[in-house]
Amino acid sequence: MEIDCIFCKIASGAMGVPPVYEDEEVFAFGDIAPVAPVHILIVPKRHIQSAHELTETDAALLGKMFSAARKIAGETGIDETGYRLATNIGPDGGQSVPHLHLHLIGGRKLKWEH
Ligand code: AMP
């Protein structure tokens, strides 16, 4: 756990943020500033700065993160209408929290914005 990382703290349970989904390696919780009716963040409990740090050795972890997304989409009822999974990398990619996270966004028609 990175001492100053807010998502490490949330994923450890120390902040009292309720999990939308949790297993040994993955924690998911609601985004504090949702951009759609469903906006969940899916993070690894282990600190990884961004998707740019991932290697083949993280394949199982990524499988768990995407599997969590599928489960959450089903539980929130957006699996039929569709949703977006996105991860931002670095300043130009729009990453504001330097701990890998998947945005699961849905519940309305999304535009593709650049
Ligand atoms: P990104 O800009 O891709 O790094 O996404 C970071 C996301 O984390 C943003 O959508 C923020 O609204 C969200 N966020 C930041 N701090 C918190 C927090 N304490 N709890 C929940 N979501 C947060």
C-alpha cells in the first residue's frame, strides 16, 4: 500500500467506503463525482500506478477486474443497454488519481469525447 494513495486507502477498507464489489485482489466503489447514473471505479488492491505499468504477469488480475465489471454491470442492470469501461493514463490521458482504475460508466447513452 502506498501511504499517500487515496485509492489504496479506500481499497484497504480504511476509509469506510462501501464496496460495490470486493474479492482478494479487487475493490470497486462509486465514483465521488459520477458522470452517469452508474459510475463505478474498479481498482486492484495492490498499488499499480496505471495501465502502462501492466505486464503479462498481471493477466489474472486484469481478468478479475473485467470479471468484476461484468458482474457489476449485471447487478446494476446496464448489461443489456451497454456501458463503457475506460482507463486513463497519465496527464494527457486525463488520469487524476495515480492508481490503476477502470471506470465503469452506464445508464445513459454515452458520447465518445476527445
Ligand atoms: P481519473 O481522472 O481517470 O484518474 O479518474 C479518477 C476518478 O476518481 C474521478 O472520476 C474522480 O471523480 C474519482 N475520485 C477521486 N477521489 C475519489 C474518492 N475519494 N472517492 C471516489 N471517487 C474519487
